[in-house]
Amino acid sequence: MSSQTAIVAESGVDAGVPWHYGDPMREQRQFGSGTAVVDLSHRGVVTVTGPDRLTWLHSLTTQHLTALAPGVGVTTLVLSPQGHVEHVLYGVDDGTTFWAHTEPDAAPGLAAWLDRMRFMMRVEVADRTPEYAVVWQLGGDEVPWPVRSGPDSLGGRELFVPRGDLTAALELAPRAGTWALEARRIEAGVPRVGLDTDHRTIPNEVGLLGVAVHLDKGCYRGQETVARVHTLGRPPRRLVRLLLDGSVDSLPTPGAALELAGRSVGFVGGSARHHELGPVALAMVKRTVDPDATLLVDGIAAGQEILVDPEVGLHVRPRL
């Protein structure tokens, strides 16, 4: 593949990888051809080995992992005792090793917490970020590296690539920057932990039940909160997609307050200019906010599109 030279570097949470290669709208449109790669080498990589790895991870995290087959992608969360999202693992098991990538700079803390929880289990945890990089690929043939794909892979797959092979992996298809991938992610309504969430976020608020939380498994840390809110319904906040006023040149700052009639009703997460939808973002708003209300963030008007139903969970209430 020919290399692109007009690289514009990303900043903020995704600093260190290309934001775009000179034409971000073309890079988004090329996804329609079914082939592209995105450099995600700034993300963290953690591995778990040992014969007890799946039953052990099953007991600690939100997903059902005891019978996870090799090559099947999975997403699982580490919650606080109060049910708040602390870490995310986008994982796959190859039969001997559970490979997972996570948010930038999160791998050391995740690996350290997992290591403290080993007790007498036959597992080994390692932060492999210095050795392995993540590359997102759309389309493509078989590759010699561990591969993960799941419902949150945005139609592609994630490759766990030795850093010495990173250049080769980025030559598998035309390159696109993180701008294009973020626009695709926001269009799909897939939240990023730490960007579209805060320290109080529970899985019910961001649509992760079923995707990253198995509702029919044994006890795990934070389960009581998740189960209670699922049973009673109405989590305190909900994830929305924002359609931002396209006449404003700037995008909102991640974490900026969302306002309605002069009062704060939530905060904005990731944002991008989409090649068809225009400027878009994901945000967390209070459950009681009128879905038809126009909100304001950093002086930019924003309409809402529902991603998590304000009444989510009420369908499981018993009818008397």
C-alpha cells in the first residue's frame, strides 16, 4: 500500500497516533470500500495466562467466561463494589492466553489490580503494552497475530501486533486516522470507558448490558447495583448521541457540561465531524431530561438521539 505523508497527530486521550492523513472525510468514506486500517498503538495490552485464567476472570468481571471458546471476542468490565465502571477489557482467548486491550494509559492500573486478585489461582498477569500494539482493521485476510472481533468492533477487528511488526500491519490496507474511527464509533453509539463515562457510571446507563455484562452468571464485584437497577428500571442517567450545530467551527471539550435552561444536566464525551451526519458527540444526561429538548454545550446547540431508553429496565418488572 502507498504510505500517506500528510499525517496530523492526535491529541488528548488519543495522543501519539495519527488523527488523520490529510483528508479525514475521504478516510471515512473509504470505510465503504470494506478495507482500512487504523493505528491504535497507544492503547494498552494486558495478557492473562495459566490454566485457571477463564474461571478466574469470570469470577472477577461482568462477563460469562468459563466456557469461552478460542477465537471468540468478548467485552468484560471491572466494576467497583458500588457497581461503577473502573476498567474495560476487549478480549479474546487463543487457547493458552487471554489477550485484552484497554484504554490508553489504563493497562498498568488494570494489570496491577488483577495481579492483586490472584491469591492461589494458577494465573499470571502481564502488561504487554511495551511489546504489543493494537491495529484496527476493516476487511482483510488471515494474519499471524491474535485477532479479536465483537459487537463493539465497529464492523472490523482488532489485531494484537508485536511492535516490530507494526509497520507491516499498517500496510495491510489504506490507512485512516482516529478521527474516522471515532466518527464511526459515535455513529454506532458505542461508548468508550473514561471518555464517555465518569467515575459514577454504571453499565445500565451506557447500554452495556448484554454487550459487556452477562445477566445470568454468578456473583461478581458490583453485581448487586447492576441487578437492582436492571430489575427496578430507570438508571439515573442515560447515554445519548448529540447532533451538534454545524455552523460552529469548534467541537465541545470532553467532559464539558451539558446545559438546559441554564442548569447542568450532564456532560459530553467524545465528538467528531462525521462525513454524513456532520458534527456529532456522545453524552451522558440525566434520565429525566426531555429527549426532545435542545441542549447547550460549550455554546453549541445540540439535539438528542436516544441510545439508552429513559425507561430501560421497566420491561422486567412483574405485572401484578
